[in-house]
Amino acid sequence: MSLHQYIRRHVIVVLVLLLIGYGIVAYIHAVCPEKIGQPHAKGVQVDFAPVYNEDGSTFHARLDIGYRQGLLILESVITLFGSWILYKVVLYYCVFFGMKSWWTYLVDFGCASAIGRLPVRLAGMYVLDYFYIGFRHSTYDFFDFCIGICVVGLLVWLIPACLKYYSYKRKSTKGMGFWERCKWEMRFSMEMGKMLFRPLRSWWKDVS
């Protein structure tokens, strides 16, 4: 797979996720606008209860910050930048250790969430949440679940990534003393850090 093919596939995944997220909101407004703002059914743990999130985000609601448009826009921009860093980190680990590159598609969910939120926040509008979950007493939308998939998926990815790293480290530092192993690990960490500032094409190779 070429680099252009790889990027094109990620763009398609993000666009599909955006289409689903915006499509659900458009459907609610077109088919059942009268349900927006109605309370969820008492005693029901999972319910369809569309409501505008006047706090701006679940994070803001938990910290009692309230709707702060500038802060919300900044959070979306930071999330987009963080997604780009995650793409490079996850992909580089996959390329370096010979792991499957499909792990990087998990980052698409976080990226789609940041992109999907940004236009709404730039317009100063409220996000429409619609999935009520009783045990958290909160209402979520599709992009909230995308964030969850991204975070949980990357935590799972860390398991094989760490196993690959420690296996590589054990082979590379075999016979070394304690300080030599520390120096090796420092050099390795610096090389990984330098990767973030290199163009993707400079270390790209075909991935599976």
C-alpha cells in the first residue's frame, strides 16, 4: 500500500464517521424534532432522549465550567493536533515493530470527533446529545462514543506495543550493564521523539 492510498483510506473513514454523526442529528431534526428537550423515561437505564448540551461538553459539565466557546474551540484544535501526533506515533510503532497498521484506524474515531465538533463550536451552537445512559446520568451523541472507541482501542493497542518493545529491548541490550541499558533506552526514546518532527514520507514503507 502506498502512502497516498493509506492517507486516502483514513480520509474516507473519517468522512464516513462524520456522515453518520451529522446524519443522526439531521434525522432527529427532520423526523422527531418534538422529542428534543423531553425528559428521559424514569427508571430506564438506556433511553433515546435528545437534548442540547448547554454545558458545551461532558468534560465542562463535570467540572462545572459551563459553555465557553473559545475554550471549546481551543479544545477541538488541540484534539486535532493530538490526533496527528497519535497517527504518527502509532504508525511508527507499527512500522518499526512490524505490527498491523490497522491499529491507526482507531485514531480516526478521535479525529472525526474533533472535526465534527469544530464547526458547531465555531458557530456558537449547542451539541445535540441523544443517548441517555442511566448509570452515569448523562446524555451522549455519536461523537462521544467515537472518543470512547479511540481511547479504549489505543489502551488495548498498548498491550502488544509494549510486548514488542520489551522483546526488542531484551534482544538489543543482551549482555549490557545497567547504565548501558539506560543509555540505550535514552537513545531509543530520543529517536522515537525525533520521528514526530520528520515528514511521514521520510520513514514510510509499505505496511500491511
